[in-house]
Amino acid sequence: MPEHATPFWSADERRLIDSILDQIIPASADGRVPAAGSLGVADFVAERVSEDAGYQAVVSDGLALAAGLDGINTATLERLEITAPEFFAVLLPLVYKGYYSRPDTRPLFGLSAKPVHPDGYDVPGEPAELINALTAPVRTRGNCFRDTPDGRR
Amino acid sequence: MLNQPVDVLIIGAGASGAAIAWSLVDTRMHILCLEQGDWIFDKDFPSRDQDYELARYGKFSCDPNVRGLPQDYPINADDSPITPVNYNAVGGSTINYLGHWPRMKPSDFRARTLDGVAEDWPVDYATLEPFYEMNDRIMGVSGLAGNPAYPAYSPPNPPIPIGKLGQTLAKGFNTLGWHWWPSDVAILSRDDDGRAKCVNAGTCDLGCAAGAKASVDLTHWPMLLRSGVELRTGARVREILVGDDGMATGVLYHDRDGTLHEQRAEMVVVACNGIGTPRLLLNSKSKHFPDGLANSSGMVGKNLMFHPLSGVTGRFDEPMEGFKGPFACSILSQEFYETDPSRDFVRGYGLHSGRVATPVTYALGGYGVDNPIPWGAEHRRRMDDVYPYIAGLTVVTEDLPEEHNAVTLDPNLTDSDGIPAPKITYKVGENTLKMFAHGEARAAEALMAAGAREIVADGGGRDGKVWRRAGWHQMGTARMGHDPATSVVNGWGRCHDVKNLFIVDGSIFVTAGAVNPTSTIQALALYIGDSIKTNIATLFD
Ligand SMILES: Cc1cc2nc3c(=O)[nH]c(=O)nc-3n(C[C@H](O)[C@H](O)[C@H](O)COP(=O)(O)OP(=O)(O)OC[C@H]3O[C@@H](n4cnc5c(N)ncnc54)[C@H](O)[C@@H]3O)c2cc1C
Ligand code: SF4
């Protein structure tokens, strides 16, 4: 876990937010997928929050409440979500965006680490025989659009 | 400032503006297009950036209220469950559209005669057919010939791969004996005309950096400029001017610095889309037209139609790799498209197999949806055990025209030039709600027949609710018709009230069909161009 302060969070606040983020996106049981706090997603959250005064107020109020909890775990955060829903409403989208838009997390879900252009993905075109076989039942049933009364299609 | 007069002034350089310019270019008339946006180049598309997906929630959002770029105008959609989305640039909304390219059907033009609802169009499928065909070639459409849901036609390029997702769902439809077909798309399946084929990147909504998707900044504007059409960017039209005789004389527009210019023209063509066009007409008040230009019928802004969507997601046993391939559609079922008197609704809907979201989009609730999935242990379960295995079907319904669904002018909100912004008042219709219920049940049936283990409620936006940012298709707000008392333009796009004013975008649709509209918008614009040329000697009579 990063042990540093961010531009507008103290080291204590940073530790607190990292532990909250670890609960929001926890690591997988086998450790293959890291938790959000340990990955440093708080840096992304800090950047976005610093750009928005409204976010800053909500997040700093939320952190103040979190600091008073009896530890950071699922049960305490579930209670906090009930008392401070706006904190979660701001935090969740930021954490999800920060976490899943990274080149190091994309491959964990099957996507390329690289930007999608120029390489894209290899999807082979279906051979004509396969498409013919798949569409055969549809063709066999015949036309399925209505003619108009004047017969003009 | 006053500029040299031109013969034809087109407002808007998107899908319809480019198509009408294409049609008129061989007349050798002096054609000028004014576009409020700018050129956008492939190097600026986010899909080449490391964090490319974040752009979807910021500067490349489909929602102009989120983007808030200088060329955008705000839209007040507080009184609508669906918010209009667009892009304002050379290319218009084809910059970020998804290129799904179904045509409307013969029955779509005859809803009143066949089903006793809405109105018949003054044109029909047979009239538009050659223009669909011509337009498919200009755009470079890919698809499979022989679709029994349409009169025979052949897309110019072979279909794009339907992929594992499409093949799986196709088998489900076959099991049930239902129609499906590989989707037509305005996306290249092979290199053509200097554009590269699709690389299956899946980010069509962020602009296609491969140039495979047919956006009109690539397919039309380079040729039009070479042929002498003038395109002035950063030019936002404030008002269409009329003379003492009630004919259009030109426009007032702001340049990038806000300076006001007058541009005179013999003929004005409006191509600002189903929201921008009624906004401009309503902003063009004069002593001849105190309620807005060409609005003696009172129909300008009325009958707004979207295609409300909902959807259903199934979880399969194998990964579906839904993030690979063009975003919009792999296959399309039109089994429930036509009216069936045994159902409790008229008209119908399509089942679209949109590709599935990437992890960011899925975690945030789906494309165009703000409804993040849960955090904690449930988050882990959904990302590991659900997300990779999902495939969905989107229920895309026909929206019937209803006068209370409308674009008006917001009394307070303006764009950066102080021009009043549009306000949307819209309610999803009863008929549509019945279609949702029917369509969601059928979609679930198809997914199970395709081998889904279960239907999941957390399907990346496909949770039975109307998608908010689904106002992609904007139609009906200046509709066509024979009767000047109930319509704004005649059967070839000329305003009943102002004989040198034409409208060529989705505003003139009489009904919406249940398919994406742009192939029809452009076919109609080409048809209007052709009619202008045919009637040139008596054009303003
Ligand atoms: C995210 C998204 C996905 C979509 N997917 C599909 C799809 O898969 N298939 C499909 O068929 N359709 C799709 N669409 C819809 C499609 O993009 C539109 O139907 C099509 O672009 C409409 O063409 P148009 O010419 O009417 O308007 P646009 O292409 O929107 O062009 C209008 C232009 O007019 C300009 N303009 C507006 N007002 C003024 C003014 N006052 N002065 C100067 N310029 C002005 C705008 O800047 C804009 O460039 C999608 C749209 C979006 C946003
Ligand atoms: S998936 Fe194909 S069409 Fe879409 S952006 Fe990528 S290359 Fe372009």
C-alpha cells in the first residue's frame, strides 16, 4: 500500500482511503486480481476530486465519518453507506473508472493492455458455409415482411 | 458582416447535410455548408490513448451536457426519461454513432393504412429503394444479401464477423424458429476506397481511428470539397432570415469568436438533426412567422420520437468475448417487428444483439447508464463470475408520434452565443411499455434457448429499465405530409410555408420504425436532392 500523502490528503487520510478502496474492489481469493487500494487507484480518485469542489466537500465529509468508524471493513462500510450515501455515489464511479481503465487491469478481464487502436482484436470472419448453414432455417421460412395494400414495397 | 450570396446554403455537416450536398454537387450551383463544429482528426480519437475508456465519461461522452465543448449546445432533458445524444463536428453524429444500418420496411411507411395509427408517409419504400442502394455504396455498407425480412437487396461488402456472441444467439433463434440475420453495418469488412477494414476494436462510439466506420467526414466531405462545395466550420446559425415575401433570404450566424455574420442564399437547407432543426426554426421568429419559421401548422417541435430501449442479459457457461467487434450489433432479430393482432400493442420491435460492455462500462451499469454495480464481495462475484460470460439482447421499440412529446425553447438555458437551448418534454408511451414487457420476455426466451444458464438482472444496463442516454435517434419534429395544416414539409422536404426552405434530417420522419434511422435519413436526403434537381425549373412555385 502506498505510504505517501497526495496533494490534498494527509498520509493518514491516504491510508484511510486506501483501506476503503480495498473494500470497494477487494482482491480475488487467489490474489490474481489486486484490490483497488493496493493498486494505487486513490491517485486517480485524488486527481478527479481535486478538479471538482462539490466532490471535495462530499469526499472530505465522508472521510471524516469513516475516520470515526470502528475499523474499515464490510460491516462498518455498509453502515456508512446508509448514513452517507452521497459519499458512495461519488466514490464508486471514480474508483471503477480509475481501476478498470488501467493497462494493467484490462488483461485480467480478457482485454488487451494496449489501446484498442490500431491493433484491435482478431475476430476471424465466419466461412460462407457456416453462415449459410446458420441462416438456412431463416431462409427456409421465407419472407417475413408485410406488403403494403398498394403493393408498392 | 455580409458575405457573398450563394445558391444553396446547407446548415449542418452531419449525415443528412453531407448526403444532400452529395446529391446537389453535380448541379454546379454554389453550395455552402455552415457547421458549428470543427474537423476532428483520427489522431484525436481517444481509442489510441492508454486510458481510452475514460473519454466516454468526459470529452467524448455522447451526451452534450457532459461534454460541454464550445461547439455543443446544452439540452434541457429534465422532463424526459431519455436524453438526446449527439456529436457536433464535421461529420455530425456519425463521428460517434455505431454504424448499425438497417433499413425501414415497406410497412413502416404505411402505419395509418395498415394499423390505423400515426400517419402514412408521402413517400414509400419503393421510391426510396434506389436511394438506399446508392447510399449503401457511398457509405460502404457490409452485410449479407437475402434477408427475408426485406424486399431483395445486396449490400456492397460481405458481412462483418458475427463472432462467438452472434453465432451463439443465432442458434437460440433457430431453436425457436425465429427470424434473425447478420446486421447490416456502415462499417467496412474489407479495405475500400482508401479506408481500412474494421479491426474489431469495439470503440465505435469514441470515433473510429481505423476509418472503417462510415462517418461522413471521411465518406463525403473530402470529395465534396474537391468538387467545389464550401464548408465553413465554427459557424453557428442563430436564425434563418425571411424577406417581405416570406421567402428565406439567408441566415445570421456566429463565428468562433461570437461575431455575427449575415449569409444570403437563394435556397436554405436545414440538416441540424431532430433536435437542432426544430430549435433553429423556433428561434427564427419574424413578423411572418411569429411562432417560429415554417410553423403555421404548429407541428414544429411536436411528435418527437426516439427509439426507447430496454434489454435482457443472460449468463452463459463460456466467455462470450462481447468486447470484441463493432459495438452496435452483431445480429438482429425482426421476428416481432410487424403488427400482430393477437398482441396487446401495435407495430413492433427488434431484438438487437449489441456487443457487451468492457469492464469500465459494465461496472458503471452499462453504456449510457449511471447505475454502478455493488461494491465489496458482490463486486468481485459479478466481475469474475458474471461479466465475462454475459450476452444480451436489446429490445428496440417503435415509438409512435404523440404531440405532447416535444422540443420547445428553454426560457433560461442558452448556448455560449446566447441562443436559446432546446427543452425536451417526453414520456414513454403506453404502447411502448407493452412492447417492453413482451420484448423482455421474448429476449429472455431467446437467451435461454441459446444456452444461457440464467437471466441476470445486473446486465450492464440491460435491466428492464429505459436507458437514459439512449436518445440517439431523434425524429418527427418537422414531419412530412401532404396537408400543410398537419405537417411542416411536403413529400420532398420543401417547407409548405417557405418554398425555398428544405429540411432533410430525421425531423421530417412521419413514423420512427423500429430500426436505427440513418440509412433512411440519408436515402431521404438523396431523394430530396433528386427531387430538387427534377423540379428545378419550378422549384419555388
Ligand atoms: C452514440 C450514438 C450512436 C448512434 N448509433 C447509430 C447507429 O448505430 N445507427 C444509426 O442509424 N444511427 C445511429 N445514431 C444516430 C445517427 O448518428 C444520426 O441519426 C445521424 O447522425 C443524424 O444525421 P443528421 O444529419 O440529422 O444530424 P447530425 O449527424 O447530428 O448532424 C447535425 C449537424 O448539424 C450541426 N448543427 C446543429 N445546429 C447547428 C446550427 N445552429 N448551426 C450550425 N450547425 C449546426 C451539428 O453541429 C451537427 O454537426 C447514433 C447516434 C449517437 C450519438
Ligand atoms: S470496431 Fe471497427 S468500426 Fe468500430 S471503431 Fe473499431 S475499427 Fe472502427
